[in-house]
Amino acid sequence: MPKTIRTELGYLVPSKERPVYFASQAGAEAQLDIAARIVPRAVTIGDAREKAPPPTLDKEGFALADHVSAVTDFYDDAQIRDIYEAEVAALVKEITGASRVVVFDNTRRSDAKTIRGKRNTREPSSVVHNDYTDASAQKRLHNILPDEADDRLQHRFAIVNVWRSIGGPALTTPLALCDASSVCETDLVPTERRAKDRIGELQLVTFNPDHRWFWFSGLTRSEAALIKTFDSALDGRARRSIHTAFKNPDAPANAAPRESIETRTFAFFN
């Protein structure tokens, strides 16, 4: 049965002041901090597993892939470096047709304070957002690949996140994904992102009743959700998919806390 959910998502209230998003430090007390007003808005989230045809990165801005990993412990940094990053790069290359894929970040999250304390992970991001503006995507490319960036900017490139549950099925605070074709550029607000080691820019989002929201019900360790957070192409394909974690009111009382890893990649096209 399709698992459609009625819940609330955190949207930005428009203001003359430029919003600021403070990236949390990992640990038990990790929590979102934004210098702006965020309000809950009621939305309906459909089950993307029932969408026909299935969503794609270039149409909706997100996709689902069966993807069994050889990693046995997703909290083992050595396994992430030596096994998982190569698996993710191969998956993104296969799905996007990119000529080269470079992994540049891994973030683990949990909605349980005890797990964050034990594993030193971050909280789910509970506000509707997109990870990059055009300017910050280019800046990130220069930061990660300074010797290649100028040449890479002459061709199409994208940033694709690969999201995976690393505990049980993701039920308590799963990921909501918005059909890119239902988002207007005027919904997206450039926002300074302040982290401990750098300042970047992301996009917070103002409410639009036309937004079409989906989730992949019960994502497991053997699946990967792919999210396009930037695409330099201006040919009509999806350039970004806004997204957020949300509290699932229909989660079973005994559902395991969310544990997840998201891996960010550059996909290059010659």
C-alpha cells in the first residue's frame, strides 16, 4: 500500500534580513541553529516508491537505487574511505553517465541523542533547504579540486548526494524530497552557511503550496537515495531538489532511531 503522510515541514519566513545557517557540531547536543524565522507548514508527502515512472535525477531531481554495500560497519572511517567511497562513485557514475565522479564529503546523522553522543554524529536537518547555490557550488569545486576547477567549469558538472540508512529502516525522521519541477527560483533564498572551518552558502526555502513532496518509505541499508543538489546545465533538466528530514507521525512506537550517512560527490561530464 502507498504510504502517504500528512505532516509539517519547516519553511523560511521571508524577511529583509539575510538568513544565516549555523552548521552544528557533532555530538549528543547537536542541533540546528538558524538566524531566521522558520515556521511549520502542513504538507502531504507521497510515497515515491509508487510513482510511475520512477523519479529520476534529471526530472524530479532525486532517484532510488538498489545498492548493496560491502561495508560491514558504517562508523568505521577506514571502511568508508577504502570501500564505500569507491562504491558510491561507481553508483553515481552509472546512474548519471558522468565521465568522472569525485567523493568529497561524508556526514553521519542520527535523531537519537544517545547515538549522537556515542558515535559523535550530527542531527537530521529539519528545515527545507538545498545544499548549494550556483556560487557556492563553484566555490566548493575550487576548494576541493583547485588545480582542475577552472577547466571543469568549462563543462557541465553536478553535485549528487547519496543517502543511506545505516541502522534499521528509516522510519522515525526520514527524508522528504521535492519534485524539482514544482519549485520556483523565487522560492529559494541564498543563505550564509557558517561552519567551524569555513563559510559557504546554501538555499533556504519559502513556502509554496505547489511543492510536490515525496519520500521513499522505509529505506534500508541495501538501498541508496540519490539527490541532485546542483547542476550547471541550463537545458531544462532538474538543477536541484530541495529536501529535509521530517518527523513521521505514522512511525511505529518501537521503530529504531534513524541512523544515516550522506555522501557528497562531484559528477563531471565532458
